[in-house]
Amino acid sequence: MTNPDKHAVTFLFHGSVLFTLTLMFPIVENLQIILFRHI
């Protein structure tokens, strides 16, 4: 594996992780709000 390929793979990996985190963040916040309302 050459260096540019490795950089592309790490870039894609970090991008997908950031994308997943941005998608999950509002869901987690909504779940916390729902849980706090039930308590």
C-alpha cells in the first residue's frame, strides 16, 4: 500500500466517523430529553 492510498483510507475513515457522530449527536440528545421527561 502506497502512502497516498493510506492517507485516503485514513481520511475516509475519519470522515465516516465524523459523519456518524454528527448523525448520532441529535439522536442521543433527543433520547436524553425523553429519558429526563419520564423521570
